[in-house]
Amino acid sequence: FAKYMFCQFIFGVGNLMLTAPLVIILGDKFNLSYLGEILIVSTIPILMIPLSTLIWAKLLDRVHVLTFRSIHSWFFVLSSLIMGLSILTNSITGLWIGSAIRGIGFGGGVLAWNLGHLDYAPVEESGRYMSLHVTLTGIRGLLAPAFGMMLYSTWLDSDLIAGSIVFFVGAGLAAIGGIGFIMLSIERKNH
């Protein structure tokens, strides 16, 4: 469970660090209206959750949560890479695509976040396991946006990489978490 939570923490930091810089980038670099910003940051991803949850549920029904996460995590890596490249090349279309892929990832995340700890917890301890998971999520939620903004502000002097570097770092952290899930899935199958 500790290894799972570690991978989840790294993976989650890679995702949660991106929203705050994205809001700034959409206004400052792309000059989007509030409506455009809201659509890319929240509306499109939220709309993709119910559209993708059934597909993710079918996968989670067939595989262990580690296998699920080892597949699911790459949607966030892909989304972050597309958004980083879109910022680098000034492609608004890429931001829409990245936002939709991120929403598909959220659809799977809703399931795995709520159910993942149950594969480790004895029934009578499930509340304790979930409370640890919630606490770690809160810590990520507190630290990751500040980390993303710190990276963004560090690279502000360079228009070429300002913003995109944050998304590449986020993709890297999500990939590290994803690789961790793959390794844990292999370890589980070998035992």
C-alpha cells in the first residue's frame, strides 16, 4: 500500500501542478476570454468524465487496480505533453485536444481514486486506508499548484519555454508514477 501511495503521490503532483499555470497561460499567452479559459480548464474535462467512465469501469472490472493505473496514468502524460507542445507552438487546437484527453483521464481517476485503496485494505480497516489516501491527496493539493507556479515563474523570462516547461515537468512526474504502477503491477503478478 505504501508503494502504491508513493506512486499515486508522484503521479498526482504531476497532474495537480498544472491547473494554476494553465489558467495564467490561457489569459496571458493565448488572450482567451473567461469563457474560453473555463471551457479548457474545467468544462471540457468535466464533460469527458461521464463519457469515459463506463469504458474505464469495464477495464477496472477486468484488471487489478495496479494494472488499471499502469494504463490510465498515460492519458495524463499524453495530455500534459500535448498541452506543453501546444503552448510551445501557440496551438489553441492542441489545448482543446489536451483538455479532452485530460478529462478522459479524470473519468478513470474518479473510479481508481475511490476504489484503489480497497485492494489493499482489510474490510474493517478500509476507512483508515481511505483517510490516509485523502490526507495525502490534500497534501498534494496544497503543494503541487505552488510547485507548478514556482516553475512557471522561474521560466517567465523566456517566452519560448515559459509555460511549456511546467507541462513537460508535469508529464515527467506523471510518467514516473505510471512507471511505478507498471513495476508494482509486474511485482504483483510475479508473487
